[in-house]
Amino acid sequence: MHLPVIREFFSTMPHRSHLFSLRIAHALRECFAEPYSRQKFIRDLLAGVTVGIIAIPLAMALAIACGVAPQHGLYTAIIAGFVIALAGGSRLSISGPTAAFVVILYPIVQRHGLGGLMLATLMAGAMLVAMAYARLGRLIEYVPEAVTLGFTGGIAVVIATLQIKDLCGLVIEEMPEHFTDKVWVLAQHLPQAAWPALTIAGITLAVMVLWPRLRTPVPPHLPAVLIASLVAWLLQNSGVAVDTIATRFSYIAADGSVHAGIPPYPPLFALPWQQPGADGANLRISWPLIVELLPASFAIAMLGAIESLLCAVVLDGMTGRRHSANSELLGQGLGNLVVPFFGGVTATAAIARSVANLKAGGVTPVSGMVHALVVLIGLLLLAPLLSFLPMAGMAALLLVVAWNMSELPKSLHFVRTAPRGDVMVLLTCLLLTVFFDMVIAITAGILLAAVLFVKEIAEMTRLDDISANVRIGPSGLPEGWKVFKITGPLFFAAADRVFGELALSAAHLRGMVLALEGVELLDAGGLAALNKLVESCRKNQTRIYLCEWQPQPLKTLKRAKFPQVPEHVMIFPTLTQGLQHIPDDPSPTP
């Protein structure tokens, strides 16, 4: 079908136009096509301020979890958060660094440094733009829930494991790359856990758990971080060493001096491949490096697409509106194309922050752009105060994020109620994510789910002997003849079994009639299996009559120039005509 025809088709179905639409700033245009009043702007402004305040500590914590300095998380929320809100297809999505990417980005930083991460983000952004123009916005519909629950659960396990070091105040020079090695090293160092870190982490977790019971509009992680910072400040004033952002990170000012904490400067333009690599020197871009980063970039693009579209679907369910899936992919791609040039890491829509935006009163993408500006103001004005945030408190915050991301109650319910094959897919994705990486997990999960689906569909194709059916007529069939009915698709996985059973029956028959009104699909594999059956019947001198073909299988036969051999292989439009052509001669059964 040509593109203009597709456009015309969707234009006649406005309730499905969101599945096809693709334009930059789709959500913003749609909102501004309606009257944008002062009241709406005030609601967007208040929601953007609320979400911006929420995003500041989260963006810093997620950047640290990815293995980079906290300011890079803020840069991501500022640049990508603004560009995606401006260019995307979902009204209320808030984009920035998210926990889902930690499991992919952390290994990239270990192997290729910040520069490698920026280059991978750039490549992923290009892939997202390509996916948008390929109209893959319905991608989320083709990812089974078992795969989503599996890899999100695996990501949660990895994130939680990475937080143990800071949560317990462990001094570990360098964490190993593989999960099992990480667990072994952490277990060896656990006896050295520092009580100040455990105290701060415990207080942070307690506030995170108890605060929601107060039923205030203030999200729990804000008071948790503030109280943790206060405790850290009191401990430091008492002479107790506490690991904070200021003690862990530093930056070089414009005059060449080194300062603790994070720089109070806006994100500045710099080429991604001029950022430091794993050895501290500027990354040297090369074709082998691009090839090496390609699988991780693909995983970033796939995960970014899945998470952003899933977020948009959740918001649609809460608002009753429709997002433009392809436009949202385009916005996400543009955001990830731009953000590496300003020191940001990979970004996608964050479900928790987006829902907070809705609940705070946001109505248009303006709230997302305001959120980005609030993060920028926070960086410029509050950088010295943000440097006091304790690492143990940030780790506890991410531990709660990992718990929420795991959706453990939902996963346990799924395991109890879902078919065994789906449970196998979930566990496979979870274990592969934990012990290997996201590329292998998503690929293996989707392939396994597809194979199990093919198996289930193939088992739906049935072969029934209807020789005694009333449709045959009162006189019955001549000796050595039988009538079979096939129901279900005849594709490669089902056709070999069905036609194989018929070939065994043909060895003892003079002829057989196949009623195929229940077959709506015949693919190349099914056609090959049918040809094998015909050849087997020819060798056994068994006649085969094919009746009641549906349009698609009949077209397949015509395109393949399926041969009809009179008195041997014949096709009839109805079963009745096929039965009328059965010869009455009493020739012996082969």
C-alpha cells in the first residue's frame, strides 16, 4: 500500500490517526490549537516547578548510579527534558535520566568513559529518529508483558546491588564488571560497613516509607533527602566523616582551580567525542569503536522507545487523551541527539515524574519545559547546597526507586496466574539482565516469547476425520476414501505436522478429500509441506481433492503455479463438488 493511500485511509478513521501521525512538536501544536489561557499557563507553571524540584535529586542520583558525575544528570534533565517536551508527541511526559538505563549505561562508562556514553547516546538518538520515520510507534504492542516485567525486575536487582556500596559506606577502589563478581566483592567488604552511612541510609528509607502516610502533596523523597542532608551536616560538625557529593566529586573552574561538588554553570556545548574516555584522555572516535558501541546503542534505543511509549500509554489511560506514538519517538530521538553535545546522558520519559506532573496540574508540554528550566535554576543557584547531599542518602533513594521499578507484587501475581511459557520468558529475561546485559535479555526474551507464541498457534491447527459427517451424504464414501477437515493456519510450524499425518494415512487409501474452509493462511512453509504430501500421494497412487479454499491460500497456490493433475490432484470450490468427483470404481486400495 502506497504512503498517500495509507494517509487517506487513516484520515477517514480519526480515532486511529494517532497511530500514524508524525510531526515535530505534535503535542505542543495540538495543545496550542486549543485556546491556551492564562489559567492553563499557571497550572503548567506550578506543575513544572513541582516536578523540577522532584527531578533535581533524582537526576543527580541516577547520574551517579550510571558512573558519571551528578551534574551530567542535571544537564540531561535540562536539555533533553526541554527538547523532548518541545518536540514530542505526549502532552505530559517528563523526560530525563531514568533508572531503567543504569544497567546499560554503567558498563559503557566502565569500558569507554563519559565520551563513550555520549557517543552511544548520540547513536541511540539517531536510531530513535529512524524508528519514528519507519512508523514503529506501535512498538510497545509487540513487547510481551513477560519481557517487560522480566527486564525491569532484572534492572531493579542490578540497581539495588550497585547501591550497597554507598548505602553501607564501603571503601572499594573499583567495582568488578560482572554481577557475580560484584556480589562477591560486596560480601567480602560488608563487615567494614560504616555506621554513619548506615544511619543516614536508615533514616532516609524510614522517611521514604512513612512520609506517604501523612497524605501530603509533597513527594517523600524531598523530605527524605533534606533530612538526610541535615543528619550528614550534624555528623560532620561532630567530627564524623560522612561521604557526600562534595567529598566524592569535584570540578575545574574557568580559572583552572579545582572545587568540590558540582559546577554552578549551565550546560555548555562540547563535542561528545572530545569528552574523556575510560583512561581519562579525550575519546578517540573510530569505526571499531562505533561498531563496539552499536549493540549497546540499539539496546538504549529499544529501551528508550519502550519506556517512553509505555509512559505515554499510562498517561493516556489517566487523562483519556491520545498521544502520537511516532511523534513521541521523534521527540525522544531529537532529545538524545542534542543532549550529548551539552554533557547530558541518555534520556527517556520517566513514568513517576510524568504522573507527578499530571497530579500537580500540568495540562500541556509547557509544564515539561518549565521543569527543565527549574532544574537549570536549581543548578545555578543551589549547586553549593546540593554538594552537601550524602551519598548514603542518595543510595537509599535509588534503592526505593529500584523497589518501585521491580513491581514485585505484579510480577508475583503474574507468576501465579500466567501460563508456564510466559513465566519462563519472565525468568529468562530477569536472569539474563542480571547476569549478562540488556541486549541479550531483550533479544532472547522477545525471541523466546515469539517461539512459544508460534508453538501455541501451531497447536491450534487441527486435523479431523469427518468421513462419517452428515455432510458426506446418506450413501457414504466408496471403500478406500476418507474426508478430512483442516482448521487453523497452515504455516511452517503447523503444516509439517498436519500434512505429515495425512501422508501416513494416504499410504492406506485410494483417495482423500480435504475440506479447507477453516484454513485462512497458507505460507511458503505450508505450501512446501503440501507439495510433499502431493508427491507422497503420487507415489502411493492416492488421489487428493482439495476443496473450499479461502482467498489468501488460493492466491498463494496461484502465485506458486500449484499443478493440478486430472484424476490425481484436483481443486474444487466446494466440498460437494469434490465428493461428486469421487470415482465409484472398486480398484484395490494401495
